[in-house]
Amino acid sequence: MEIISESSATALINASIEKIDLTEWLFSLKSHEYQACSPSHIAAGRSVSVNGKRMSINVEQVADTLLIQNYIEEIGEKDYCKVNSISDSFSPLGRTKLGIVWELKVKKITENSCEFTNVVTILTTDEFSSLLKKAGVTDLNTVKSLMGQNVSMHNKEETPLFAKDIESKALLEIWK
């Protein structure tokens, strides 16, 4: 798998790092809460993978691509959560699969504030490469540039709203 796009965005959380649990936030996120973090967010849910790991299921539209993401927990700590998905992707070129790695991080700034970082990495799959070949797309750099712009714009939109949702839950101390 080759990296097609990587985007990182940050936002401030006005809460103590001790009150934050990113992994619990992600795996307890309700659909309406996910939708409130971007007009591109369609639905969210949770499940368990075949091997018993927690899953976050998200549906969103980034530019002209509908994504159905089945994120499986890889690392689940209070200050760092990493999940991976082989996601269904529906674009004008057709249906395919994309690899997506989603990382959530929080770093203490002061006793009552943290920096939240949202990192999204998109990876090629054999299916994606085949779709591009069938469509006559030979310049992966153009695909990388366009996808990079779209993912970056979406990440910059959702990150501060994710941070606000995390902050409000941390201040309510729901992860005691």
C-alpha cells in the first residue's frame, strides 16, 4: 500500500488531559454527534470485528466520494487512538476500496488545556490501483494532489468540532 494522502489538523481543547479519553470518545460517538462535526458526515455506529476488536463505522462524503469506513482499533489509549479501515469508496470512477488510517492524539499544554491532533492517512489498495488503470488514469501524482486537497479541507473542518465535542464530554467528566 502506498500513501495517497496524509492530513493533520489541530485544535485546542480547554480541559485537563486527565479528563480526556480519546478511545472511549471514538467508540461511544453517537451518529448525531458525528453528524454535528461536519455537514459531510452521514452516519456513525459501532460494532466488533471478527477477531473481537472494537470498530467505529462511519459514513461520510468527501468531495465527490462516498466513504463507508469500518475502523478497527489498533491502539486504544486515553491520549492516543489509532484505527485502520479498508473502506468502501464510491466515486465518479466507480466503486473501490481504500486503506485509511485514522489517528487521534492529545498533548497537554497547561493544567486545563490540550492540543488535539487529528491525522488521516489514505492508502492505495490493489482494487484502487485496478480502478485507476481501468479508468485510464496513469498519473498518480494528480490523484494524490486532488485527494490531498479534499482530505485536508475536510480534516480542517471536522477537527475543531471533534475537539469541542471531546471538550464538552471531558468537562462533564463522563470518562471517570
